[in-house]
Amino acid sequence: MVAVSFGNHGLIRGNVEKRYGLNIARAESTQPGCPRNIQLSGLYVAVINAVVNGGTTDPCAITDLGTESVARILAEQGVPHLSSPGDANLLRRLNACALLDDQTLRRVPTLNPTQRNEHYGGWGCSWGSDPYADGFHLPAVDLFFEWVKPLSVSNGELARIGGRDVYIAPGVGASNNACIAHILYRNHPLSDGQRAQEPVRLAVYSALPTAAQCQLSRDVAATVISKLPPP
């Protein structure tokens, strides 16, 4: 049996391959169920793993078959947790790559804005090196649309830019060479009624000192805000 779950599991790392335009991480074959993680948008991930009760069946072979089917369906039909396609104000109806221009991107030292990676459904875009790929190196700018529980001070220092709330903080962990700005687009409940918000998550990766990098994130965020439609 193949099990599929959706959740806010964080950015996928490790051995990543592309299939149908989606980033898919292959876990070590020794992990139970031989899981595969499909990065959808922001920190949202589809997890596919095999459930095998005894016998000599190879769980990785089962997971790979399930992953192929899930990736194909997602590419063709979209993700089922989204609200009605009739919601004209849905952040994910925009194209992330259209929110930044070359002039703004060239403010990041040595960044090549022509090196661009569009992520699933146009919900994300990265310039420079792809932060989700093996061998990632500075510099880079990564932008994607989220739909998460309400933002708070845990997401950084609150600033007011272009009439919008923006939470700005240096990265941590795998993102510690970044300054991250969460730009609040609108309050919008999840399909189960839970309180949630739609922000644009912007990460600027560079070798600049922290203060200079976060100021650059603020400046880039201002460009993004100028291109967002009313919520």
C-alpha cells in the first residue's frame, strides 16, 4: 500500500530530482517506508511512502510508483488543499517570477538574474543558485507563496513597508546565509476553517554582513509589495 500525506514539513533537502517540474527528495532507502517528499510551495510538502506488512516486496519500488502517480496528478490538476479556483484574490494565482525585475535583483552582489528557476505552479521562483538543489552556493534570491498559520514575532521583527506588515529576520539552520522577509498579503482561513494567512516568503542569500543583508531584504521586499494586487 502507498500512503500519501500533506503537511507543513519544511524545506526538503538531500538528493533532489525533478519530475513534472516538481522537486522530489529521495530519502535513504533504509528509512521506514522509503519516503519521497514532493515540495509543493513554501514549506508545504507531499510525503509518499510504502506500507509493507511482511514478505519480500521492495518498499522503494512501491514508493517510486506512487510518487510517479502523485507527481503526475499534481502537475495536471493542482493541489487539493487550495480554496476554490473562483477566488480571484488567491495569492497563488500570481506568478512568483513576475514579482521581481532584473534591476532589483542586480542589487544583490554578483547575482545573475538570468539564472532563474520557476517552481511548481508558478508559486515560487529563485534567481541565482537554486536553494533546493544539491551544491547550492551564494548568492541567490528565493521567493514563494505560503498559506500558513498566522505570522508572529517568531517570524522576525515586524516592519511596515509599503502599507503592509513584513516580518524580517536573519535565517537560521540551513538558511543562515539568508535574511528572510515574510510579506503579509492577506488573512485567509484554511479550507477547514482554521485561521491562516497568505504571505510571500522572500529569502535573500548573500555574503553581506547580517545588517546589510537584512536591509537588502527590506529593499527587495518593497519591490515585491509594489507589484502585489489588493488582497
